[in-house]
Amino acid sequence: MSIKIAPSILAADFINLAEDIDMVNKSEADWFHIDVMDGVFVPNISFGMPILKAIRKEAKKPLDVHLMIIDPDRYIENFADLGASILTVHFEACTHLNRSLQKIKSCGMKTGVALNPHTPVNNLTDIIKEIDLVCLMSVNPGFGGQSFIENTFEKIKELKKLIKKSKTSCLIEIDGGVTNKNASKLIKYGANVLVAGNYIFKANDPKTNIRLLKQL
């Protein structure tokens, strides 16, 4: 399986968002990673449905939507209508995770579950077969540009064992602080999807940085 690269739109230039979307369309990236933050679950507010609608209009690749919000069940149908291909909710935000995942599936989207840096992987033991993608946060969620948390490598190993034991095809996505300096090791340990923000959008040549990650 080739590694998927998902540029994080949170790091894009919102004055020239259409240009950045076009860049991703023309690059070797696989998905658009969209972080939706409510200022409650995480200490930051990003953007909401009107921006996502605008992105969907221009994007030619799947939307990997990551909800960093409380009570995400209220909006699952809305994000399906807006064209999300994958909808990721946080383990920490879902009182009834199984119900949330069933609703995501019923709306025709792939299911994702995100874990904060200090949430143990074994919390997913009883539900891993219902998950298409696990997003391991490698920084504390809420802001871009943070330093990568090294313990992420151990969590990938644990998650890989759980997936193998459960005989599922769940993907492992890494979100936060991903660069060319740690990407090879992340892939070696078992990551399938790399989310990168500043490393791509703050670069002099974003498409080259995407290619460097894709070719690892």
C-alpha cells in the first residue's frame, strides 16, 4: 500500500485559499485534511461549514475531515452533505462512540477516530473493527506548528499490533509535526497516512515537499 499524503488546510493561506487548493490538486497529494475546531473541545476556532463548502467546490481529491468539536453527532449529516469522504471524530468527544461511527457509515462516509497524545490505544480494542482510520495526534490538538511528540512512535507500534490481531484493514494516520525528518520512521513503524501542514504550506516549493513525503 502506498503512503497517502494529506496536506492540512489549517496551514494554508486563507487570503489565497483557492491557489493553495489548486496547488494540492496538481500535486502528488492524495487527500485534503480539513480540521474543524470549535474553541471548546480544543482552544482554537478554525473554520466551519461555509469554508468547507467552498473547499469542496474547488477540491478534486477526497476530503479527510477531522472534527475537533464536542458532540460531533449533531453535525454528521451536514458534513456528509458537504462532501466529506472520511469523517474523523475524537474518542474523547464521543460518549457513545459506536453510535457515532454507525451514523457516519449510514451517511456514506468512511469512519475515523482520533486519539489525543495521551489517550491509550487500548481504548479502541472493543471497537477497532468498526473503524476505517485511526488518527493519532502527534501534537496536542488545537494549533499548527507544534513540536512532534516522540511517544507517537510507540503508539503506532501498539496500534499496529491491535489492527493485526483484529484482522482489520484500518489505516493509521499521523497528524501533527510531520516533516521529512520523521516521516520515514513513521512509515517504518506502520503509518499509512501522513498529515502535514506547515511543512507543506510554509515551504518555498510546497509541491516538492509533498513529493518528498510521497516518495519515502
